[in-house]
Amino acid sequence: MSNSPPEPPPLLAFGAHPDDIEFGCGGVIARETRAGRRTHFVICSRGEAGSHGTPARRVREARKAAAVLGATVEFIKLDGDGRLEIQAAHAVKLAGVLRRVRPGIILAPSLVENQHPDHWRLGKLVRDAARLARYGGLKELRGKKPHAIGQLFYYAVTPEAEPRDLTPVWIDVSAPEIVAAWTAAMAAHATQTSARNYIELQLTRARLLGMRAGISHAIALFPGDPLVLDSLAQVGRGARRF
Amino acid sequence: MSNSPPEPPPLLAFGAHPDDIEFGCGGVIARETRAGRRTHFVICSRGEAGSHGTPARRVREARKAAAVLGATVEFIKLDGDGRLEIQAAHAVKLAGVLRRVRPGIILAPSLVENQHPDHWRLGKLVRDAARLARYGGLKELRGKKPHAIGQLFYYAVTPEAEPRDLTPVWIDVSAPEIVAAWTAAMAAHATQTSARNYIELQLTRARLLGMRAGISHAIALFPGDPLVLDSLAQVGRGARRF
Amino acid sequence: MSNSPPEPPPLLAFGAHPDDIEFGCGGVIARETRAGRRTHFVICSRGEAGSHGTPARRVREARKAAAVLGATVEFIKLDGDGRLEIQAAHAVKLAGVLRRVRPGIILAPSLVENQHPDHWRLGKLVRDAARLARYGGLKELRGKKPHAIGQLFYYAVTPEAEPRDLTPVWIDVSAPEIVAAWTAAMAAHATQTSARNYIELQLTRARLLGMRAGISHAIALFPGDPLVLDSLAQVGRGARRF
Amino acid sequence: MSNSPPEPPPLLAFGAHPDDIEFGCGGVIARETRAGRRTHFVICSRGEAGSHGTPARRVREARKAAAVLGATVEFIKLDGDGRLEIQAAHAVKLAGVLRRVRPGIILAPSLVENQHPDHWRLGKLVRDAARLARYGGLKELRGKKPHAIGQLFYYAVTPEAEPRDLTPVWIDVSAPEIVAAWTAAMAAHATQTSARNYIELQLTRARLLGMRAGISHAIALFPGDPLVLDSLAQVGRGARRF
Amino acid sequence: MSNSPPEPPPLLAFGAHPDDIEFGCGGVIARETRAGRRTHFVICSRGEAGSHGTPARRVREARKAAAVLGATVEFIKLDGDGRLEIQAAHAVKLAGVLRRVRPGIILAPSLVENQHPDHWRLGKLVRDAARLARYGGLKELRGKKPHAIGQLFYYAVTPEAEPRDLTPVWIDVSAPEIVAAWTAAMAAHATQTSARNYIELQLTRARLLGMRAGISHAIALFPGDPLVLDSLAQVGRGARRF
Amino acid sequence: MSNSPPEPPPLLAFGAHPDDIEFGCGGVIARETRAGRRTHFVICSRGEAGSHGTPARRVREARKAAAVLGATVEFIKLDGDGRLEIQAAHAVKLAGVLRRVRPGIILAPSLVENQHPDHWRLGKLVRDAARLARYGGLKELRGKKPHAIGQLFYYAVTPEAEPRDLTPVWIDVSAPEIVAAWTAAMAAHATQTSARNYIELQLTRARLLGMRAGISHAIALFPGDPLVLDSLAQVGRGARRF
């Protein structure tokens, strides 16, 4: 037991609303937690501008969904649902979270602007925060040791949010228990799924990628910076079956 | 020994001229062969249109360079140096090579057209060949079992050839013995390196990426299709240090 | 009856293989023929390089599928399946077809090169043919009156073939009888659909667009040139529901 | 008369300055109002930072120009000319306007950033407002029924503002009375046209597109989301004459 | 007189048809010849596929236009009007021209494919020829000393041919005598200008750029490679007046 | 002496931190000042969020570096290091600087967002300021005569910041005294260069461009708007040697 491999650094996922992580990349979360990686969610509003569900209920739904996926969750306050702004103070605050959680990989909503205005703004704040977390001199962060993440991946909450200028990686989420956990996590957001077919939308997206890759389901993530690899052995599968 | 892991499928690299593979991605080759992967080179001209070196001498240089890198090498005839054309028969011929070698990963010159006219044409032929190798009915290929590669990566022989619309992966080639083998393989092309500073060019490119990634040297490869990954554990390092 | 509206000019669709039109945009065809537009298919190989089905059988399947969709069909010979090349003589030949059929709208495979090598080559030949059809002096076309099409739209046989640099139009194919006719036309290609899940792939693509637009199913087409409109009344619906 | 067709939902155009709509797409406005569509302008400053004309005079010019085009007009206060900022409160305010006017189509300045800084910022605010107008829970908007627009088109006040990544639609504004109304509306902004050749600039742009399409004059609009069409009959004309 | 400055290397312009250079960039030619630079045209067909004018007449028109502009002209045979193909032998032939004329700057049609099929093919052949002209070993070119050009600029015969991914340089052609010479050179192609408003098209394009730059007329050229400058003093004017 | 040429308008460079100008384009500065152009630096923070060096020390380093390069320098206060925001008041403030200094060419950090968050924000503010400086009516700027710059060039502090959608110009900084001055200016920022290999990074970048252009060292600048040229004689060298 003394020579068990060191635990990998945790995965940290950011969502603008209580359901963004689950809908946008819940299958990836299920895949990683089942592989033993600690995962934490940071949710930046309580969904108070949505058409359905009270903030209190939405928080409960998010906690339930995180539990289904095996993640811990916290809520932080920025500007509120539907009114997130790009402010330096927000990026500093998120950098503080990064220094506390000290993740290896972080997930954030994509930067494509033609989507819910909170999504891409949060993505930009997280991207900036990942830099600020490395700089030594920000006075609000004094006492928190600087931290450099390993990689930032963007997820797309909806298809329009998929970046056209970044080559994605596709994560295989085909295992039935992964699909089931993901589906259950989405279903936990009952206030949202009763009104619109979000679950079908996401499973259809994942199925389409899966068919293209010759597997069952896949989710696309978009790397914020080039991947640095030790060897091609890591990336020998490509998506091209038709 | 009965349960030793299966040998991975070989790596197959295509070059339009005797020195393209070494200059464009020789460090990656060195990295892979040293990790135990069988590697084979297919060179599609004898460099007969170059300003320096006879075809016979250039073939000898290529054989020497491949040996330095631990790869096997063969020469095939298409249209000759400086006159490669996009012809269906060429793609079929290359597909035949793919069915014979049955690689997991293939490397080919990038498709950016503003470079030596043979480079991108070969890249396009290889890309098409990777599809034809999968189709059952091509009559020239009867008797050769169809083969589906795992992934196609493009390399850039020169900086102008780096695609702007594909997010690269960077392969860490920092180990001193890798840099040494790569340098020796480039130096084996003595007819070319006496006239121009190709070795310095390539080492400078690799050093620049290395500094950006916080390592010594790296080489960028450009995936032809999205990478399909089992887990984020495979790709947890990103390139951002400044 | 003398003042019935003039019949619109026909729709002309080009396919590289016997099933490309049906899989790529069969729902659009069904929509247009049911609205009374004459539609004609020009198929440029007999699928002789495919893994499944003899040429004779594939021609029969194509005829059946065209009949299901209400289109007429002809086969023309270019270079054969898997070996189509960009040759001026091909473009002139296709221009001759355009002068004979005199369509208003033409459909051709998209120009994205990372797909079956025949697809994009045919798309480029059709694009060039649409210009040559307008020029008066090509000697092979003497005696055939020049013809200017109204618009060229590209279709994507597979998702990888969707252009990223053209804003699509989405055609609503939600009516159950349209989906049924399209499905039947795809199923007519029994040699292809027994081996791979092409029908599911296409219906999944169409369903995903449909959900995004708040309808049942849609198919994306990519205009070759800007659309010229008399009024905004023509284009008052956009795709954004999430 | 009871079965007269329902009036189409109104057109709503946003301008950052008193003359932006007229210069950027006045011909389209003339075309739509003459076809019977109600049109309303929302102008977000009084041009107080311009080199020529007092705010009061510029408001008078804008009212006169709107009258020439057959549109109604209102002025709203955001941050003032030359100092517009992206603020969530502004988007909410514009969403309130959308809920009140309940347009089918909206027009806003393009998002290309290399132009007057107020132009693209207003475009982004309008884009975000179109989403917020659909969401039920924003407390400032309580009591105003949510509204979903049909489509958002961007106009380019100057040529550098034309997006390169969106395929435009070109609106035919060739009718002499349309060109005349447009010209008169531009001329109504006498404080601006005395100093610079704005009218010639715009008519030259429209004439250039017109020649390309084989008509007299055209104006390009850029769809914010893919157009959803019932049939190809709607879009059978393309722009390619040379 | 012994210390008069050395004559600059000549300008070499390639056209696919007898009128392409004049329509696409005739004003630039006029500007350069009037500044004392020797200029030579290479025309690669006799316009035999056009709707108007016999080949003999079109050659006469081209000779007259070149004379008006102060350029010499030659005709070379490739595949003929409307049927140009990308062939290695063509690039080698054009490389031979480059070695003979030994230009500093070359002009060729842009590479955008959505235009006359001969235009972009010639552009690609010229681009490749500029590389082959530098390589020592091509046997057809033995005896012709290798030559490296200074820069390749692309011109756009029509607006659709303007590249969207290259930042242009705009050449000021505002001097009345330049506009007059350009117009006369275009008018020399009487068989073409009687049928279509090509002259108006080109002058409108140039006027539109001129207004944007605060001058009378300008023509955009697109550099094939980054410009290498000795100092910013060379490029201190930018195009932004609105 | 009465007919000495008029002094060119000054060069004005903006930096977000005390060392950005030197690291990003110090060689260009050295080239211009040695050619006799007055150059002024405006630095918008004191580097107070960096990991190394006190603000006071960093200001001293910046003054020393500017002196080495032959430039004058001033510091202005915006939001502070690591917290710069896009605010209209900042753009107005920078526009005031432009009216005071009245430069011909300005240099600002590139707009690519995947870099230090202060860099691109400053670039955007400078771009906007260049417009506001031309407008007559901004009340904070009353009494300062409007000023139109000649051209805005962006520099990239790090390689990730190089725009992919703008064609650069490369400035030849090969002269040994230029490289020496640039190196000395970078070395003046001793607090930064002791911790990281910034100097090697920048010289490697410049050497790589130099090799590509067949010279010693070059620095890429990215024009904010098309260059307007009097003649091709200004731009007859291109970068293509391999």
C-alpha cells in the first residue's frame, strides 16, 4: 500500500447555472469520478432568472445531481443569473478558488459568444483566473500559494456553443453505467427537464459523436492550450468511421 | 512472458523527399522508437530536383538517418521530386502500403499549400489513402485485407506549413538522447545541411515550443480528426507557461 | 388554367455514389418534390469500390430510392468510385448536363476535403460546371444554350463534411410523411444499411438540428454564394431555442 | 376582410447613434416599410460625441429620417455616445424593449470590433437581450411577457464592420423609389453628410453588391443564427454574375 | 550618370485570360510603369471559351491594353480557356518564365476557389512555380539560372475572389492619369465591356476602397508571404477613415 | 538646413506592464529610434501583481530599459496590474494621450485573448482610443485638438498572443547593434529575467523569423488596418526561404 500510485490532482468544473455542468459534460464527470478522480463543482448562480424553479429548489437539484455524479459542490456569488459581467474582481475570486482546490484539470463553459450570456463570460473569467492563480503579487490572494493548472478544457452547454476554431478531443462515455449516471444527473434538474427536452438534446449530441467514432456515446471537450504529450501512445485513436 | 502486453501497431511516416520526415518530426520518431514502437518510413521521391546531392547519395543519407532513428525505410515511385500530382492511382497505391504495414498511427506532411508543392500534395494523398484502405471494393487492392488506421497526424516540414485551423498536440522530445538522435538523423542529410541552416531551424522551432511548455524541446503534430480518449488522465498537461 | 403559376425550374442534385444524395439530403428532396418541384439526380459512379453490394444492385437501389423520393435519375461516367479526379473535361461534361436540365437550384456534396475523396471532388466539379454552363465559347458545348443557375447549395454526406466557414440554412423536414419518405429512400440502399448504421446517423443529425430549431427534424444546406432576397419576409425564422 | 392575412410582427432596428440605421441599412428599412411591415427604431445615444451637430439637432435629423423611411423612433439612454459599455443592466433594459415591441426580426450593428466602439458593443447587447427576453425569471422584467424573436440580422455601418465569418444575405433594394427614400433618409442627417461623403460611401457599397448580383443595388445583412426555411423556393437566387 | 540608382527588378503579372490583369489590377500596373518599373504580362489563354470575341481579336485587345499600361506581353499555352488544370508540367513551365524574366515582384490571380476555375488554378501554379524557380535540380530547367522572387501578391479579378484570410495592402491609384490609363486599358477589351459593366465594377471597387482610405481610388493586393520591412517608415499609413 | 526633411511624427508604444514593450517588440523600437524617430512609451501599471519585484523597482527598470532603447516613458494609472478592465473612461483617457503625443504609428499588445488578461484588454482600449481621438465632441477631450493616427500595429508579448487572422509584417532587426540594444533593454528588467528565460524566449522567436526570411532576426507586427501604399517599391521583400 505504501507504493500505491499518488492520487491525481482533482478535477474542478465551473458552471454558470445549477445545471450547466451536468448538461454540458456530465458524462465526462461520471467517467472521471468512476475512475477515482476527485471532482468538485463551483456553481456561480442559483438559476434565479430561469423560467422554471425557485433558487432554493435549483440548489437542491444541483446538490442531488453532483451526488449522483460523485462530485462535491459549492456555490459562489458573482453577479447573479442573467447578469454576469466580466470584472477583474470576479477573476481574482475564481483564482482564489483555484489556489484552494489546486486542480490538475479544469472545465469551463466555452467562449463562443452566441449562447446564454453568462456561459461564455464565465468561461472567460475562468480562463483569466487560471493565469492569475499563477502570479505571485495579487494582494487579495496573499497567503494562498500560487497554483498552475495542468490544462483547461471548455465544454459546450449547447451545440451552438461548440467552438469552430479549436480541434476537440472526444471523451468516450459509452459504458452503460456512465450513460445512466449522466442521465440521472440531468434528470435531477427536474424543474428544467419538465419544460424542455434537454436530456434528449444532450444524449442525441453524444450519440451523434459516438456513431462518428464507432462507439456508443462521446462528449467533445475543447482544449484551451495545445496538449503536451509524452508519447503518441496516449492519443492513438481518432474519430473517423464514415 | 506469455502475458507480456501486445506490441502496439506500428507507426508509419510518409515523406515526399528523403529528408522531410527527419526535419519535420524526427524527434517524435526517436521518441517512439525508443519507447519500443516499430516505425517505418515511406519516401516518395529521391530528391532529384533539389539543388544539392545526387539521388543515389540522398537515398543513402535517408537510409542512414532512418537507422539512426531506429526506423525501417522504403522508397516508392510516384511522379518524382517537384512534380507530384494528385492522382487517384497514387492514393490507391498508398492505400496498398497501408494495408501491408497496417499501422496504428500515420504521419504525413501538412496540407497547408504555401510550402513545397510536393509536401501538401503527399499529405492529401495520404489522407485519401487512409480512407481507401478501409473500403472493400477497389480492384487494385483485392487480396489485401482492408485496414482502418487509428489516427493520422500531420507534421510541418517548415514553420509556414503549420496549419492555423487545427489545434496541435505537442510531443515532448526533451530527453537529451532524443534531441541527440534527432540531430544526428538530420545531420545524416549532409548534402542538405551544408547549404542551409536546416538543423538550426528545426531545433529553434522545437526549443521555442519547449520554452512555451516549460520543458526543453517539443514538436507539434496536427491531428487529422478529433482525438478519442478514454479519460482525461491521458491529456492533463497543457502548454501555457507565459 | 391559363393563368396557373409557371412551374418552377427543376432541382438538380449530384451524387458521387448511388446513395450520397439520399443520405446527405434526402429529406430536402422529399420536401421539394412533395411541393411540386421536378427533381433530377445525376449519379457519377456505381459504387463499385464499396465494401458491400455489386454495381448492378447498387444502381437498382438508387433507382428505387429516387422513385420513393419522386425524383428522376441518371448515371454518368466520370472516373469511377474511389478514383474521381478534378479534370476540366469532367466539369465541361457536367456543364453540359446543366444546360440540358436547366435547373434553378443545384445540390452538390460539400467541399470539405476531410471526407470520402470523391465527395468534395464532385462538389468542386459541380461548382466549376455552374460557371462553365454560363460561358458561350466552350466548343464541346456548342449547340447547347448557356444556362445560369439560381443558386448552388452544398450538402454534407456526413457530419465531418459540414463546412465551418459557411453559414447554413436549415430546411424544415419535420412533417411525418417527409421523414418517412426520407427513411424509406435511405432504406432502399439495403446493401449499405445492413452493414452500418447510416440511417440512424442521418436521422440523429436531423433530429439534433430539429431540437435546436424547436421543430422535429431539419437538414442543413450550405449556400455557395450569398442568398439574394426580395424581402426579409422570406427569412424571418432563425435557429435558436436553447 | 375578416380573412385578410395577419399583420406580420414588426421589424425593430437598433442604432448606437442617430444615423447608424439609415447609413447601415436604410434601404432595407425602406423596402420593408413599403411592403407594409411596421418598423420601429431604438436609438441609444444622441450623437453628442460627434464632431458635427448638437444633440438636439441630431435628434431632429433622426426623427426626420425615420419619417422618410416610414418608421417610428424612440431614444433610450445607455452610457452616451463614445462611451457605451457592455453592462448586464443594459441588456436587461433592451430585453424590456423587445418584450414591449415584440418584433419578428431585429436589426443590430455587427459585432466586428474594428469599428466605432459603440457599434459592436450595442450589437452584443442586443444579441444578449434577445436571449434575456425569452427567460422568465429576471426580476426587472416581471410583468412583461417573455418574447422570442424570429431572427436577428446584423448590419454593417461601414465596410470594415462586415463580418468575415458569417455568410450574408443580400436584400435587393434596386427599386428606384427605394433608393430614393434611402438617399433622402441619409440626407436628412445633414450635419454628418456635409463633412464627409457618407452617402456616396453607402450607395457605392450597395451598387457594388448590386452589380455582383446582376441587379441595381443590394444591402448585405448577416444572420445571427442559421435561417430556418420551409422550402428552397424561398431562397432560389444566389449572387454570382461574374 | 555612373551613379544612377540601379533599375529595380521587373514586375511580372500573370493572367489566365487576355483581360484578367487589366480588370483585376490594371491601376497598380499603371502606377508602377509610370514610376519607371519595367513590367511584363504573361497571358495563359486566348479567351477562346468566352461568350464574346474571337481569340485573334482578344489577343489584339490584350496587346493594346498592355501598350496603354506601358507593359510588354507574351502569350503562353497551357490547357486553354476554361480548362486549365493543375499539372506539375505547367508549374515547371511557369518557373522557366520566372527564370527568364527574373522579376522582383510577381502578380497572380487569387487562390479563392469560388471564381472562374482558371483564375485560382493559375494562381496556384504561379505560387508553386515561384518555389520551383529556386530549386537547382529540375531537369527541364537546366541551363536557366535559379531565381528567387522578392514577393508574390495576389489580385482579385472580381470581388468574390478577395481572400478573407489574408490582410491586404491597398495601393493608392488616385492620380487622375493613373485612373485614366487604367480605364483606357480596360476599355481596350471592347469585346468584353460591350456586354457587361466590367469597367464600372472595377472602378466602383477601387472607389469604395479609396473612400475608406480617405483618397480617391485604391486597389487591394494580397501578399503571399509576410512582408519583410526595413523600417516602419515604409508602412505608416493605414486604411481607416470611418 | 532649411530644406532638411520634416521630422516624422513620433512612434507611441503602449504596454500593460513595465516590461511588455521591451519583450514584445523592443527590437523594433531600437530600429526606429536609431533611424531617428522620436519614440514614447506609455505604461499602464507598475507590475504590482507580478511574482517578482516591487512596483518601485519595476518602474526603475522600465526607465532604464526605455533609456537603453532611446525612448521617453510615462506611467499612467488605469485599474492596476492583473485587474485592467474595458471601460469607456480608460479609452477616453488614452485618446487624450494620443491627442497630446500626436503619433504617426502606435504599437499596442495584440487582441488575442488567450494571454495575460491585461494585455489584450489594453490592446482593445488603444484601438478604441485611436477612434475616439478623431471625434470632435467628447467633452473630457475638449481643448485637445483631434488627431488621426497613421497606423496601429499590434505586437505579441508571447507566441500565444500572435493573431492567426492577420497577416503580419516582419521588421528586420538583424543589425548586431539592434539585437544588442534590444537584449540590453530586456536585461534591464532584472527582476523578471532572473526567474524565467524571457530573453531567450524572445531572441528565439526573432531568430526563427529571421531564418525564415533569410536574415538574422525579425519581429512580427500585425497591422490593425490594411496598409495603404504609394507603390509596390515599398514592399518588395517577402518571407519565404524554405
